[in-house]
Amino acid sequence: MQQKTHQITVPTHGRKLYDITAEVTGWAKSSGIKTGMMTLYIQHTSASLLINENYDHDVLVDMEAFFNRLVPDGDPLFIHTVEGPDDMPAHVRTALTQTHLSIPLLDGQAALGQWQGVFLYEHRHIAGKRRVLLHLIGE
């Protein structure tokens, strides 16, 4: 049994879904591990990770439209606004999505479905750098 770790840094330029599939699957493929489980973990409270469709860009647009309706910026319900009107909505969006993912590794490749991609979902409007830790265990 082997274990490998890696960190990727994703520069973000505001609220949207960033496709990190190539970087994640490329690292998994280069790991030398043929069968196992890969875990991804984001070290932030206002960004998250998703597996979603990566074929039709409209899916990403619709996801953002849905979250804008569900958790609007500046909602008077929220008192935590230290960093602006998108501060608390970003935390709620993270709570509604995921901070970690598990993806099986089969035959040396991440076992994503045909139309699946891995996305970092930035919930803030400001630019920044987000860290995602990758851990692979297998043989």
C-alpha cells in the first residue's frame, strides 16, 4: 500500500466554478498508483469542491444562478458582514456544498464519469488563491 500527497493552488478571480479536472487527474495518473482512492480537501471556508458536468458550460451558469437565488448577497438575515455583503453568503454556500471529495482510482486513472469534471467553486467576489490538498492511497 502506498500513499501520496500533493497540493494545488488555484488562482481565483471572483465568484465562479473553476475547472481543476486536468490538474487533479493528471497528478493521479502520474502518481504510479493503479488502484486506490483519492481524496481532495479545500482549506477554506468560503470556497468548495464539486463534481459536476464539464461538457455544457450552461450547467455552470445555471448553478451560479441557482445559488444567487438561494443565498443572495447582502441578505439582511445575516449579521456577519465583516468582509462585505458576500461574506456570510459565501460561508452558507460552502456549508451547502462540499469541502472534500473522494474519487476512486482504477487502472491508474481517476474514475470520473464521461461528463464529470472536478471544480473549485469560489464563493467570494474578490480575487485570491485557494489551496486544495490531494491524498491518494492505493497500490
